[in-house]
Amino acid sequence: MAGHHHHQEDHFKGNDTVRDIVIGMSDGLTVPFALAAGLSGVHDVQTVIIVTAGLAEIAAGSIAMGLGGFLAARGEEEHYANELKREYREVEIVPETEAIEVAEVFDAYGISREESMPVVNALRRNPDAWVDFMMKFELGLEKPDPKRALRSAGTIAGSYIAGGFIPLLPYMICSSASSALLYSIATTLIALLVFGIVKGRFTGVPPLRAGLQTMLIGGLAAGVAYGIARLFT
């Protein structure tokens, strides 16, 4: 039709991936930073010890975080599968009750029973569509991506490793732990600020506030670790 323009809406669809990056990167920046700062507070500590401990922590932390992401995603898959079986069973055993629940969903949108009844009857003739409707609108569940668990584990672990090397890199370059600590503080606080700003843009939080909060939390953790180390050494 002349003059007709196809309207295409661009919605952000990477929420799960962004969430995984946020989880991995935030811990990856903070935990190794606090560990390195804490070890720097030990008297006459060598940078090789800090680097070795930092690498061990990054390896263990990335595995633990990745496994946590994998198990969480698998849990979502199992929950969806269980609810799907239950909905199929209910539309078969108690179809009248399920039909009322469909109408109640439309009630919440201000659509009368008379107006929603043709849709309800159409869904009753198509059990698969009926169950899909109930999963989305009654339970608020979307079918999980079958590759989600492995992708989540890899994304979280990779983000943790990437974040962890930022505070550790100065200790790999500098021979003095005190000098490396200063460079580590500067680079990590900047990274935390930038990461927080980027995270805020994706999560809807004011970017500057998110950046400052992220930087404050990471700096506080490192400061506490350093103070404890100095206190007992």
C-alpha cells in the first residue's frame, strides 16, 4: 500500500547476557582487588606472591561463579519444564477452571468476559497455544534458551577473569608491591567507575550514580582488606 511504512521496534534483548557480565565483572574487579590490596599490606611482601595468589583466586573465583551461573540457568529450565507439565495436565483435567483463569487474565486488562470469550474459546481449541498463553500471562514464564546454561557459565567466568586481571596487572609489571598498589588502586577505581556507568545505562540506574556506587564499594572492600593486613602484620 502506497505511503505505508513498516514500523520496526528495536528492543534490547541481551538482558540475560548483560546480567551475566555484570555479575562476573563486578566480582572480578572487586575480589582480586581486595585480595591484592590486602596482601600489599603485609610487611616486605613480594609481588610474585601477590600475583600467584591473585591468579589462584581468579581461577577459583571464575570457576565458582561460572558454576553458579550454570546451576542457576539449569534451575530455571527445570522450573519451566515442571510448570509446563503442570499446565498441560490442568488444561486436560480441569479445562473449565483454566478457561476462567484465562478470562481473569483479560479482566486485569479491563477486557470484559463477553469480549474475551471468543479468545478463550479459540485457545481451548488449541491446547499448545492455550498452555503457552498460561505460561506467559498467568505465570510470567518465557521458554528458556536450551543453550543458556553453558553460555551463562562462560560469560560469567570470562567476565570474572577479565575483571580480575585489571587490579592484578600492575603487580605483574612493578617490582615493588607499594608502587604496584598505587597503580592498582588508580586503574581499578577508574575501571569500577566506567563499569558502573555502563552497567547503569543497561539497568536503568542513573549512570553516574551507578558508577560512583560501584567504585565506592570496590574501594571500600580493598581498603578494609588492606587495613586488616596492616593491623595483623
